[in-house]
Amino acid sequence: MKDIVTVQEAVTAFADWNEPTDAELAAIESEMPLILADVDLIDAQIIAMDHAPNEVDTRRVRRALARVLTEWRILANRSTDETAAGGAA
């Protein structure tokens, strides 16, 4: 019976004590260009799947994929630079 919780306990189970730290928010912020590039790629792929593919759709997906790869490279290089600098931002 100890596993039964009230609705109030379930709703407030993740209260203020479970908020992300400043470091976690900064990490998310630094990855935001990659996240947005991924969203653009998914949008381009959905548009391409919605109808018979054409040259414009193919170029849109290729450009979006190139942007994702570029953002990955930038993020990886930034992480490598921070590691080499001893974690200093």
C-alpha cells in the first residue's frame, strides 16, 4: 500500500528541487544551434515524404543535413577546445 500516491503528490513530484542547474541550462543553450538544425532537417524530411519527391525537396534535405553536420562539427570542436583548456569556457 505504500506505493499508492495521491494526485497532488504525483503532480508535485518534481517540484523546485528538481530544476536544472545553471550549468545544465548553459549546456542546453550551447547545443541550441544543433537542436534547431535537427528540427529543420526533420521538417525538410517530412515535407519530402508528404508528396512525390522533387529536386527542390532533395536540395532542401541536403542543405538541412549539411547544416546539422556543420553544427555537430562546431559543437565537437568547441568541446575539444574546452577539454584542452582544462574545462574553462
